[in-house]
Amino acid sequence: MFSRNGMALALIVLSPAPGYAAAGYQVFVTNEKSGDVTVIDGGENKVIATIPVGKRPRGIHVSPDGKTVYVAVSGTPVGGPPELDAKGNPILKKNTDDDDDANADKSADGIAVVDVAADTLIRKIAAGSDPEEFALSKDGTRIYISNEDTKSATVIDIAAQKLEHIIPVGQEPEGVTTTPNGKFFYVTCEAGGDVFAVDTTSFTAVAHFKVEGRPRSIDFLPDGSIGFVPSESVGQVNVIDTAQNKVLKTLTLPTGSRPMRVRVAPDGKKLYVSNGRAGTISVIDSHSYELVDTIKVGPRPWGLVISPDGRYLYAANGPSNDVSVVDLASNKEVTRIKAGTSPWGLVIVPKGK
């Protein structure tokens, strides 16, 4: 493990943009195949720590006080892309010889808890089977988790380290995001295109609607009125009216796009979409819904995160084991930083917490 005072490894392929030194944040990156988290200094654009966290780390979030990072870890082996039906939905093959569960190490499943100041894994919280993505409650007391192989979402009390609720959803739940007001969390289900809105008081699904194949994530305008859900299989982004929980409009992305992660800019003016195998980020006006630009980054970008000041975007490039840094003033990639093996998710963590 790299320490903050030890040697840091960074691969800079382009000239760094001016102004990095003033950045007061770090970027934590999960590396799905190397079982660790890379910590990048946002001011220097270099790796300052590598933290082992367990098997197959993917989803990652930071506590409201910035002192703790949570990482979803799973003992289910990494598999290849699923076979899709005519509608772009995965064809499930449970109870067959190629079932991932047969080789899964369920003891590895959970939410890894990392102390930010010490760059150290301090414990693991049980979190149901095969956690992939999750969200935090706005007060930081609960974790909302998608459990892909049990068609459910679970709610964990962090302080008590206790599973409080199990909520049935659709097949292969994946994306989880809390609404800006904290009253709901949404779960997107990869198989079948189901999207569920779960009330964070009653912990019941209060709305259910469908989109096209393989919705992988969701994000919202700052006022929570509109949500955005990608449909990977058909290269689209769905615009969601959250008051009525219905699709208002469907945006078609450039040919070859395989939309994965959606991120709304801090000021709410732009939507950024990672396009997987296309190796690009789509930039969309989040009110007119027009495509503004297409940014070339590394191969198969998945996770995205935006700096607090809205100046830079970071994209996790799984096949090339690095993170692209994009200057959002010019919509150009300005550097890449070497991470672990198969970087997946990212989160911004304030310095000095």
C-alpha cells in the first residue's frame, strides 16, 4: 500500500491544466480486478495511496462529513457481457453450469469501511448478497444497496451494522441513487429495464416504471424534478419526471454509445454520460436535452465524477487501468492517471477532514 508520505505513481500523458494546485479534494477510485482503491490528489493529479479493500470493489461513496469512504465488495466472480435478447435485455441463465453463484465467495460480500485520514480499511459491514452499487441517506446513517443476484434492495443501519429492511425489486438491480431531498432512493434493474422509487420513511417501493434495456445508473437535477436514466443496450438516455415517475423524453446518443454512468453537473446545467465501448463522454444540456459535445477519453469509461467546482470530470477507464481527467471549460481530456486493475467507480473526497 502506498502511504501519503511514500512514493506515488502517476502516469501523465498530456500536459496538466493550470489551476490543479488549488484543488482541495481527492478522488477515490475502486479497482474491480485488483481489489483495492486508488487515491488521487486533485491538486497534483498523482496517486498518493493504494488501499486494499477486498474482492471486486465497485460502488463507492463518501460520508457527509468526508471522514469515511464506503466501498461495495463482492465475492461473485467477474463475468463476461451477458447474451441479450431482441430488446437488449440480458438473458438470465440461473441454475446452469455457468451460474456465477456456483463459484461465489459469499464471505467476501459486504460494504468495506475506509478511514480517510489513515487510508486504511477498518471494517466490513454485512450487506446481503453480491452488493454492486449503493447510495447513502442524506444524513449518512443508512446505506441503500442493490443486491444483484437476489432481486432486492437492502437498507443497512451503519452505526448498528444491522440490516433493517429488504425490499423486493426487479431482476439484476444495479444503479442506486438518493434523491436530492433524501425522501426517496431509486433502483435501476439491468434485466427487464425496471426502475423503482423507494420511500426512505416507509422503505417500500412507491413507484415502478420501465425503460429500454439495461439501465445502469440514475442521477437528478439539483431540485430533484428530473432524473436521467441510461439504457445501455439501445444507446439512449431517458428523461424522467420524478413527480409522476414516468419517462418524459428519450434521448438518442451518437452511434456506438453504450451509456453507463450519468452525472449532472453541480450547477445542474449539463449532464455527462459515459459511453462504455465508444470511449467517449456525451455532454447534454440538462434543460434543452440537446447534445452539446462528445469528449474522447480512454477505452470503455464507466464511472464518472465531477470536481466540486465543476471544472474537471474524472472517468474510470477499465481496460486501460487509468482515469481520464477532462477540463470541462474546453471539454478536452488533459491527462490520464494510472490506477489499479480495471477501475470502476469514483468519488470526490474533501481534503483535511
